[in-house]
Amino acid sequence: MRNILVMLFLGSLVNQSLQAQYYYFNSRYYDHALVIESGACTGIMNALTDLGGKKGTGKRFTKDLNWNNSRPCFGLYLVAMYKDVIGLRLEGTFGRVTASDSILENVRTTTFGRYERNLSFKSPIADFQLGLELHPLFFKDYDSDPPRVSPYLVGGVGYYSFDPQAKLDGKWYSLQPLHTEGQGFDEYPDRKPYKLSQFNFAAGLGVRQEINAVLTARLEINYRFLTTDYLDDVSTKYIDAGLFTNYLPVNQAFIARQLYSRKQEINPGDKTFPGQQRGNPKDNDSFFTIQLKIGLTIGRQRR
């Protein structure tokens, strides 16, 4: 009886092991149902906002994308992958976005005042994302020789921080405290102050290459849909500049009057009136990354 019990116990352990090791990864490793991939990434970050862009009146999505505004970014990520089909991912990405109406100088005759608006900004970005990966090629089980190249989709929710800034006389000023469009002023009750930390929604696609049993490379584009139009501090119409002195300290009001409108720096005779168009409030801003990722896989067992 004791021998029978021992055999049953050993059999259960073997069965559990077989369930975990669901195929041979190669001649040296078993692949487990659940593995962890951790790594680092680097690439570019760019944004789509009211400023800069391409010729014309400003178009939606990538039609107004100017690649010259791309800036370096980097990050770290951790993915828990189940049978290479679905993964739960935590990722942090850090970089900077920027845009300037001056980039339109060569096409200024087509921009209907966008170049003459002469606004610009830069902002640091720190984005933390929780997402899901889906690898369609692994909907099928593989007893051996699984695909080493896998296209995938990724989507999730993020929480990011930003701080739009503009340069004046060689010094950078944060724009949110200056209320450049009257956010929070009684005269503009529909314009609420915007928060510098917000949620976003992310969607992207990529391709993963299994270099060997422990090393993975990825190339991925990830787009962030924002719930604000103030990534660049520009959204709607110009306000009455005289109101700055009613709501801001004297030194801040002085800076705000110079940064809310910069038309005069190009054409000193160009006046700014309340109600003139400053931005386009119909579309929220967004930013995206294109990154190369290198990861280490933990959880595969030597045979």
C-alpha cells in the first residue's frame, strides 16, 4: 500500500511538471506556461498638439505630424507572459515632447496664421502604463519549434506627468501657473485649470524576436490618447490680457502677458484681440513612442 501511495505521489509531481513545461523551447530548455520578461527600451517620442505641424490649416492625426520634433526617450518594462499568447505588462517611459510654430517658416504662406502665431513649448514626460499584450500567432499550441518572431498588439491605461514650458529671454517658464488662456478666471467659467498628472489610454503594435532562450528583442510603436488639449498649453481663444493683473502676482502677470501671445515678435504691428483663435479645442493632444526593447526571459528551465 505504501508503495502504491509513493507511486501516486510521484506521478502527480510528474503531471504538474508536464503541465508547466508545455513544450521544448529548444534542445537545452523547457518552456513554462508562465515566464517573466524584463528589460529596457530606447527610441523616440513625439507629440501631436496645436503647435507646429505641417503646411495647411492643421490636420488630424499623422497628417500633421512633423518628424523633426522627435526627441529621445527611454524606459523599463516587465511582462508576465502566459504561453506566449497574452501578457500583463508594467512599463515606465521617460522623455520629452516639443513643438514650435517657427518650424512652419518655409510653408508660412499656407498656414493661415499658424506660423505668425509664433508659440512654442517643451515638456518633460514621465508615463507609467499597465497594459495587455496579445500575440495572435500563439493562439495555436506548438509541440516544438514555436515561432521565434511574433507580431503583437498592446493596449492599456497609463498615468503620466507633464509640464509645458516656454522660453523667454533665455529662461524657461512653466506655463500652467500663468493661466495663459484664462483657466480658472471668473470671466471664463468653462476653462478649468488643468492638472499636470493625468490618465491616458494607450494602444500600439510591435514585433518580438526570440534571439535565444533568455534574450528577446522588440520593436514597438505605442500611441497615447490623452484626455486634455493642454499638453502644449494651447487649446482655444485668446483672452483679455488685462485680466492677468487681476489674478496673478505682478511678476507672473508680466511674464504671462509676454507668453500668452507672441505675434509681435514676428510682426510688431500685429495686435492680439480677445476671442481670436489661439488653438483648436475640437481635438485633444496626444503623444507616441517608437522604441527598441531588449529583454531577459526568466522562467525557462534547462533540460
